[in-house]
Amino acid sequence: MPTLNPIEIVLGALSGAVTRMAGRPDVPLSPAIVPTITRALEQELAADPALRHVANAEPWYASRVTWGAIIAALSPILGLVFGHALTAEDRGTLAEIAVALGTLTGAGLALYGRWRARAPLRLR
């Protein structure tokens, strides 16, 4: 059985709620208009970046946390690769600086991404 993503769950709940509202005597909503209203609401919500963010459905490359982790992980490797054309002493110093700056940048970007996020972390 395929797993629904959080956006599909919200949209399914929305559809059910609109259908139930049309059956209530205190709501002046014709059952004939329910599909039109539901489709319009689904389109609006699916296009809303806030819902994608809350559902954690943003693409990986748009995540500040992901980029922070990538930079932090690549820093030591880049320090080794680009440090070979220098003397041993300069290479060691440059590699240490590159690793330190990369790690600092990656960690800072990851923290900034978490602080800017609008959804709380969820433990599963």
C-alpha cells in the first residue's frame, strides 16, 4: 500500500470536511458545488509554499539545512584535494583553515536553516 505524503493527507481531510459541511442544515452549501469548491481549495493549498514547508515537502536542493550539511561534509575533502600544490607546511596550514571555515560555514548554515524553519522538529 503506497504511503500518502502529508500534503495528500491534508487535502483528503479538506475534501471530506467540505463534503460533510454540505450535508449540514446550518450551512448554506449545495452538494452540487462541493466538487468545484474542493478542487479550487486543493489547487490553492497545493500551490501554497507554507503547506509544502509544513509538510516538509520542499525539494532537497531548497533546504538550507541540507546545504549546510553538504558544505560541512565536503570541507575536509576539499582541503585535501586543493592543498597538494603547496609546500607541506603551507598545505597543512591551508587545509586546516579550509576545513575550519567549511565546518563553520556548514554548521552556521544548518543552524540558520533550522532557526528560519517554520515547522517544529518532529520526533518519529
